[in-house]
Amino acid sequence: MSSDCKIDFDHHSEAFVRDPYVQYRRLREECPAGFSEQHGGFWMLSRYDDVRQALLDHDTYSSAHPGRVAIPNTPRDGGTAMIPIEVDPPEHTQYRTQITKFFGKAKVEELAEPASDLADSIIDSFLERGRCEVVKEFSEPFFSKLLAMFLRLPITDSDLWIEWAAAIFAGRSSDPDGAEDARRELIQYVDQLLNERKKSDQSDLFSALLDIRLNGEPLTQNELRGYGMEILLAGREATIDGISNSIAFLADHIHDQERLLSKADLLPTAVEEFLRWNSPIQLLGRVANKDISLHGEEIRAGESVAVIYGSANRDERKFPRPDECLLDRKPNAHLAFGLGPHTCIGLHLARLGLRIGIGRFLNRLSPFNLSTQTVGTLKPNGDARGYLSLPLCFEFGKRTRT
């Protein structure tokens, strides 16, 4: 590696987690292809057009390197790939297309009414207190249980996913041994689900994994494990963060609460803007498959490259008034769900969870505001943008349930 544009960029530092957008602006202006020596060294793409091109060009910016989608890298026993996120086309296409029917919009929308009932039941559990901690008491249990319903798994299993995800994502830097222990427990859980489906096909997503054929051959045990782990972890965490981030914004902008309540059909558009303005996934890693010349820099084959969604979605070259959250923003070609072959397969489920979760929270609890006694705590890992805790207050009884 040689670069004239080295920046001391550490997305897991306290300063970055507090406000990544200051650093993103510097990257976009001064070092659109910058290099950081942190975490083993990696390049950073921060402008919208560069991030978009990288997401579309899997031949150049590859995901097919197990453990390197995360920065710092997370080596694994046996090199188990998280499928399909750590696999490139053409294999990726075969892995993905054989289960897309489960994630179709019409199929997902069948959960709209049960999701609303679920959100209401969770809100009922803390309604009379006049306060709540959004993450642990609402966002996390709501979407985890909704995912269990979607997967047709026991609702109580979602408590396990919450525990494992906390260790794997938030704890991988501070407690790598704990993260690895949680990953092993998750693998055992996936193995158990698959063994049960081998004995009795339940016509669900995990049963469908056993029917996938790649070049005529069934998936190996490691491939099945990787696929199962991604289904249970990847999109769940990001959607929980998206719900919490959106509620945090609204708690600080009472007039936008009132606006969404008076104009309910604006909510889907607002959800897209929440995702752009404070993207739950801030960055993911790729590996250069070949030498790349970009903005006067030379990225060598084999080097790590961070594609920074959070910066691309605030790029002033693409979005007017990028640092403002404009609920009626159109068009809004944000990259929060990725793009190209690795576009989030569960985006319809995520959008449903965001729409229903935010909508019911607004309808039942507005006006709500940030607690003046306890401040929120952001996640320490800056590749994600979300809260560990978010205390809110609301005026119980001011609004009737509809």
C-alpha cells in the first residue's frame, strides 16, 4: 500500500461514534479514496458515486472473502462464509434466487396486521409508566419477535438471538472471546433447526435451505450454517437500529411527530429518509480483486476497502441539504439497503418493521420526548449506527388508541 491520503480514521473510536458525519465530510472533500492504518489497514470510499459503483462491481470489489465484510476482519474456524453476503455471483445468484419467494413484498405484507398487534402488545407493557427505554423495551423485542413470526419459529427463541447478536456485533472489539462463544452457540442453534427440518419438512425458510442446489449439489454443512446465521442476524440488527434511530429523531422534533400523525400516508416516504439520514449500516468491507486507480490513489489487489453507506447517503453531490432529515424527500436514491447483487434480500420485511413499529409508537405514545434524567447511549461499534439504550418520556392518556 502507498497513499498520499492517509487519515487516522477509526470508526470504532468514541469521537467517531459520537459524530461520524464530521469525518465523512472531510473524507469526501479531501480524501475520497483515503487510507487508514487502523484495524490492519483499509481504504475508504466515501462519495456516493464511488460507493454505488463499488456495490455494482463485484468483480472488482469482492465480498467473497469470509470474515472480511467486517472491519476489523473476523477470521472464523474453517472459513465459514455468511451466505449469501460473503459470496459473489454467479454462486451468489444461485444461493439467493432459490429462496426469494419467501421475501416477496406481497408475502411479507401478510404480516402487517399481526405486526401491528405485536407492537401494540409490547407498548401495552409499559404504557402506564409514562416512560420507556426504546431499545430493550420496544425496538429489539418487536422486530426480533416479528422475525420469529416471519420464520415460523418459536417467539421465545428471539430472546436467544438478542443475546447472541449483542455479543457478536457490539462485543467483537471489546470481548472477542465472548463474541466467538456466542457465534458457536448460534451455530449449534442453526444446526439444531436444520436437523429438525431434515426429519420433518415444515415448508418454511429453513426447510427451503435444505432444498437449495448449487450446480446440482446440496449445500454443505458449513454453507447451511452460514446461510442460517445471516438470516437470524444480519438484517435483524439493522432494522432494530433503524426503528430506534427514527424514534430518537422524532423525540427531538415534536413538529414532525405531529406532521406524521396528521398525514399518515407520508410515513413510508419518511421511513426512507430516516434510513438515508442515519443509516443503520454505516459501512461494510470489500476486498479488491484487482489493482484499482481511483482519485489518484492505487488500491492493490487483496487490500480491504470500506464502502461507507453512511457517508454516501450524506453526499452533497447527490442529495440537496444532505444533513437535514426532510420527511417528504423525493427522489431518495439512498444506499441504506445496498445495491446490485448484494441488495438486502429482506428489505421488504425491514420496511414493514420500520413502518409498523414507528407508526404504532407514534399513534400510541405521541407526544414523546427524550428523557431529561437519563441520556441515550450509542453503540460502540461505528460500522453500525444505533443505540444501546434510548430513554423516552411520554404523556400517558393524552392520545387514545386507534
